[in-house]
Amino acid sequence: EGGPIDKLRTSLDAAMRGLGVGDAEFANLLARLPPRVAELAAVLDTPIGSQPDLAGLRERVQESLVALSEQYESLVLTLEAVVTAKEALETQLRESNARLLELASTDELTRVANRRAIEASLRRDLARADRDASHLSIAILDIDHFKTVNDTWGHAVGDAVLTMLGQVLGSSLRGGDLVGRW
């Protein structure tokens, strides 16, 4: 039911019971195993280096488990940081996309709909009027002699006039109406 070490321990216990070896006898067998492995290696003329005793082996396993646990905790923290960064990037992306949509559809000077947004709205509203067999109204304003305003008082004043006109028109329309600068 547990991890690999639990499964190994369960398998070893079952094997020892099957051989009629008790826990104390098994521990004694494990304790005698390293010198026997060294003797066998010498007979086979195969250098194996020093063999740890059971306590040393357990200590090394415990150290490895602690190191793995620390690595796991570090990975979890890193993953949490990555997820947080990803969420922040997603938020920035949504905000940037909203800003791009606004920039793509808004006249920079007057802050009313630009030509692209007017054309898109006109296509949509004409299709709806056609589909519903309803009416659609369009009003186009032209400021007579506007060039004289720019020539007399300068482009900054002309820009202020256009901006103010956009604000006045925008504040006097219904919710579904659109003001734009062609």
C-alpha cells in the first residue's frame, strides 16, 4: 500500500517467513552479509571496496531520503513561484489585450471611436437592421471652416475643439449609440 521501500520490506518479510527465518535471524543474516560479500569478491579477484554495515547503509539511505525530501520541497516552492508568475503574466496579457483593443478602436486625440471601430459598428448595425427589418440612423457632422480655427489659433486649440466636441457628443447619446471620428 505504501511506497517502494514498504513494498520491498513486505516482500522480504514474506520471503523470510517462507524460508522459516524470523526477524532476529534475518537481522543477524544482514549483519553478516558485508564480510561474506568481501570474501566472495576476494575469491573472484574483483575489488569492491569497503562494504557498509547495516547501520551505515540505513544512515546513507536516511541521508538520501532527507536530501530527496529537501529537493522535493524546493521543487514545490519553485513550482508555486512559476504558477504565481504564470498567473501574473496571464493578467498582464489580458490587460495588454484590452489596451490593444482600445488602442485599435479609439481615436487617440478625441478618445472616441476611430474609423476602424465606426466601420465595424456600421457593418454590425446594418446587418442587424437588415435581419430585423428595422431602421438605422446615421448622423455625420462636419465643422465648417475648421481649417480657419487651426490657422488662426493653432493646432493645439483645434485639437482641443475636436476633443471637446467628442466629449459633448458622447455625453448626449444613448447607451447603444456610437460617436466616432472619421
